[in-house]
Amino acid sequence: MKYILVTGGVISGIGKGVIASSVGTILKSCGLQVTSIKIDPYINIDAGTFSPYEHGEVYVLDDGGEVDLDLGNYERFLDITLHKDNNITTGKIYQHVINKERKGDYLGKTVQVIICTRVLIEVPSLQLGGTIGDIEGMPFVEAFRQFQFRVKRENFCCVHVSLVPQPKSTGEHKTKPTQASVRELRGLGLSPDLIVCRSENEITKAVKDKISNFCHVEPRQVLCMHDVPSIYHVPIFMEEQGIVELFAERLHLQVPAPRPRRLMYKWRDLAVKTERLTREVTIALVGKYIKLQDAYSSVIKALQHSALACNHKLKIMYIDAEELEPAMKTDHPVKFHAAWQNLCTADGIIVPGGFGSRGVEGKIAAIEWARKMKKPFLGVCLGLQCAVIEFARSALGWQDANSAEIDPTTSHPVIIEMPEHNVGQMGGTMRLGKRETVFNTADSVLRKLYQNVDTIEERHRHRYEVNPAYVAEFEKAGLKFVGKDTSGKRMEVIEFPNHPYFVGVQFHPEYISRPLKPSPPYMGLILASCGRLNGYLLRGCRLSPRQLSDVGSSSEEEALPVQAEAAISPKGPRVSLAGRDSLHHHELHHHELHHHDLHHSHALAPGFSRSEDYRSVTSSHEEPEEPARSEGHDVPPQFNGNALDGRDNEAYNGSPPHAKPSKSGQHDS
């Protein structure tokens, strides 16, 4: 077994996650089996109780592990399924060691930090969190110093990611921070075999030679990773700098000759496509943690995957849910009006998950507007619960309807705490991990997007659910619960009929979305926002030839590298690799919060205009559809519509990873 350790220097959030993921992608393209492990020096047992403002989103794995968002990056890049053991924390190790000591397993010996933690981290590791020199990471650095000698030199490699700043006052790249970082790493007993230099602009050969000279490595062991137009360029640029040959030589890897190229061709295709997109789809993300976009990392990526598959450039308008609440109209009228302005001009709306009462009323207001104005809407977790509350208030007339989390004294608790939740504990007590959802009706938009299968498996993270006592009244009023758990008592999916797309899911489909395999609920939102959902379903979940040709792509594998080389240029718009989730919020060009001037739209905030003003903005935006290829098939025979071009269709053939085959083996009609 080979081990590649990725460390960081100078600053945190430098892009270690993307570098580690890119290394894995490149090695996987060579036919090697790859896994990823994130080591976090904090004493928390897991990431379950982290604040979104400090650490970004909590990523959930199939086995229910609540882990750092970097593991989501690994899964998306490598298209693999990780487990909770792939995230090691100091807290996990200390807990394990102390439990063993209490049982007497050490037979009276003195328990020491380095010796005890060393045994537990002998695994293939890709990323050590934090920065070299951090006091909390010292035990791991020492453990790896000893570990490299036990596995022998040819089985251990260290990649150091360091910042090479370029002050605007001089315009010159400064190598001193990298020199100091490498010197400290070497002083701790680890010598880098590769130095990845992160910079805003491409570094010159003279700078590389200087780093090589003062950091005791050959010039070819210094790789440049400057800011690039999209995340998909990173593995390509690293491969072009000879990283495969360096790893093959350093770790004695048996790389086939000629190397398999199909996976890297697909990454090149993604990089080319992001540069050529011209049509734009705007999605309003109504959340409560929008000050830190890492809090919605997987949601943003799932939207990007679906928009890319639909040949559209994604533009996200981040709307603070609190700014939509009626109280803001008097307290901060400008913010209130601007928030509603953005909401009204978006093509679609998503309300993601969250906890607590703050911003809930704003989310409910946004959902009410989406439902009544027939704006495409997707609610995830808390988004589904807010949709249920809104329907109870608007359609059933229960003005005090609420969630037991928000108002424990409400007379209509339409959202209640799950009975299995441990009230005395917060961490690890929710309904977590992959669970099965059963569709109970054939007439469901979401079921069609999932290939019309009977059951699906998606990841969950919640402790509140729809109160089953009110389900019959909801359905009588028109809200459909089209998906439930295997017991039939827990509501998983809601849909509102006679609407372009109004879907709520209790699970988190964004966790399983991949660049080449978009999540069906997110795909439905993007398609509906583009006015293409109906035609997509009629064609059996396939985009029309015209839509597929919106972005040119070569049909021959051999021609793609030449085409990609011309399009992937260091010039043009660039984005930074910095950020805890390694540039997730820069994968496409426009994800920043966008405020429209108030006089540029007909839609005004509630209380400022007549309802006709909203209708003028939300009038039908359905684009002309290509005729359906096969008459009489309104149920998708195959999940094959998200292909980037004809050559990559095999990436979508068959069932997506989260769908289970129909029990009957046939599609319902």
C-alpha cells in the first residue's frame, strides 16, 4: 500500500482539499485504486455539532458519519463512497485511548500521546488539516515522522502545499513564506517530495528555481497551481506538470503504458464546457447562513452539476431569509425590498436545510410566494418542513401552525420531534445516513426523475419530521406526500400538483450529486427554471439534440485533448483555490450575491405593489421544446439525459447510485 500525505503551510484554507482530491483523481485515471482520509486536529469527536459559520457545512456519509466538508470534495472528485473512519479527529483518538485505559487494556503502562495515537493512524492518508506548526497538529506530524520509516521510503510520499504571495505594491512573487514553511516541516522530520505553490498568477521559472534551490528539491518537484477559471482545471494542470511520472518514480507505481485517458478526457470536457456556457439560469438560495457560502457547499455544487448538465451557466443569488420577514419592512426597508426584488427576479428558488428559529418566517414567506406564483421550488430538509407549515397556514387556515422546534406551544404542531431522538444529547442523535424512501404513487414528477423506480436511497440528517396525524388533512387539501419511509409513517417527499415544480424532500440529495451524475431533485429544479422539464420527461429524461448542442463538444475521444488544450488557457477569468472547501464557491463564474436596482424590475416586495406586478415577472418562461423522440413515453426508460455530449453518455446509462431497481422490473405507465 502506498501513502501520500498532503500538508499545508503559511495559511489555512489554501486549497489542500482540492489538491488532495486532484491527486486522487489523477492516480485513479491511471487505473489505481484510491481512497482519501482527512485528519482534523480538533478535539471534537466529529463535525456534528460544528457551527456553520466556523467550519461550513456538516457533510453526511452513507453510514451516518458527520464529517468535515472536505470529505464531500473527495467523494465528488473520486466518485467513491467514504465512511466515518475516513475522518480522523484528535477527539476520536483520545476517546478510544481513554476508553481502553479505563478497561485496563494497557496493563498499567503509562499512556503517552505520541505512542498511542501513532498506532491508530496507520492508514493511507491524503490530507492533514490545519497548517504545519499548529500546536494541535504536532502529535500527528510526529506520528507520520515515525510512520514513514516503518512503511519504507518507497511507500510514503509527502506533498506540501504552500502560498507564494504576490504583493500588489511590487508585483513580485515572494518565496520566503514557502521557504520558512518547508524549513519548519523538515525540522519536524518530514521532507516534502513535491511542493505545490499556490499563487494568484502563474509563477515564473526563476521563482520555481529559487524555491527548488532553497527548499532542497529538484525544479521538477515544484509545481505551480495558480488561480484557475474553474475547479475542473486543477487535475489537468497538475497532470500536465508531470505529477504522474513523479509519483511513479517516487512510489514505484506500476502505471500502464500508454496510460488510460478516458477519465481525464471527461475532466477536460468539463473544464471546456464551463468556459463555453452562454445561457444563464438564476437560482435564489434562501438561507440563514449565507454569510459563509461553505455552509451550503454541497447544495451549491449540486446546483452547479445540474446546471452544467443542462448547458446553462449557474448564477446564485444568496438571500438572507431574515430579510424577507415582515419585521424587516419597518426596521430595514432597503434590505427588505432588495431581498424581495432578488427573489422575484430569480428563475427558481431553493430553501436548504438548517436548525433553529432564526429566518424561518422569511423562508415560509418565500415558499408561499413560490407556490402561489408558480415559481420552480425545491425545499430540502428544513425547506420541506417550512413548505408544510406554509401550506397549513395558507390552505388549511391554521394560522398558528408551526414546528415544535420553533413553537413548542402551538396548537397545530405540523412538524414534531422524532421519538427516537435523545433529548439530552446533541451530537450523533439525529436520523443520519442513507435511508430508503418508497414512492407510493406513479404520478410523481420526482419519481420520474429517478427513472420511475419503486424505492431510492438518500442520505438524511434531521431530528424533526412531518406530524403523521395531519397527513390526511394535508392530502385532502391538495398537498401530496408521494414518498415515505419503509414503515409508511415518516413523510419523505412532498409535491404540489398543477405547479411547474414544487418539490420538498426530507433527505439531502446534494450529498450524492456528482459532476457527471447530477442529483435528480436538483436536476428537476434547474430544468423547470429553464423551462425544459416537461420536454425532458417526455423524452425519457434526455435533453434534446438542440439542447445538447448548445455547447460544442467533440465526438471523438482522440480529438478532445487538442480541443481542450485550446480552451484551457491560463488567461481569462480566474478563481482562487483558497477556501475550506477548496474553491467550491468559484466553480462557475457568477455565484456572488447579486442586487438588482429597484427600477430595473416590475416585481416589488409585498406591500409595495399590486399582485399583477408579480405576475408580470413570473409569467410563463417555458422555452419551445423539441418534439419528443418517442411518442407515448411519459416515463423515463433510462437516466441518460444529463450527458455532456454523445461520447460521455455511458456515464448516465443505467440507474444512478442512489436509485434502487423497480421491484417489478418494468416501468409504470
